Amino acid sequence: LLVLADVGNPHNLGAALRSAAFFGIDGVIVTGETTGKLPGVVYRVAEGGVESVVIVSVRSTHGLVERLSECGFTVCATSPAAEQD
């Protein structure tokens, strides 16, 4: 699974979905402004990636990482706003 939180630029979202499809990621969880109907530019930039992965929208990632870890997923994360490495 790939979790994308608050990706505001639809070009970036499309590129992430294209990469997810290429690398065999089965599902993408999106939050923030990315929830709801995806704009057409996301489909164009993703070049088939939108149709190749399951996309689930959630309101918040609060507790999501912990729950995924409890379900047996290995969690690896990055954030430009993280307070620690």
C-alpha cells in the first residue's frame, strides 16, 4: 500500500499513481484535498495508473499508520515537515 497525505498538486498525484502501478502497488490511500472525484489531469498524468490500482480516500491519516502496522504491514514514511529523522 502507498499512503499519500495532502498531495495538493494533481500532476504530482498522477505521477505517484503512475509509479505505484509500475512498481506493482495494489492500493493507494489518499487524504486531504485528494479525496473525492479525481480531476482529469490526474488521469492524463497517471497514464493508466489510476485504472491499475485501488484508490481509497480517507479523511485523515490519524491512527492509520498504527492500524496498518497492527495488521502486519511494514511502515516506511517520509515527510518534509517531520520533527525528527
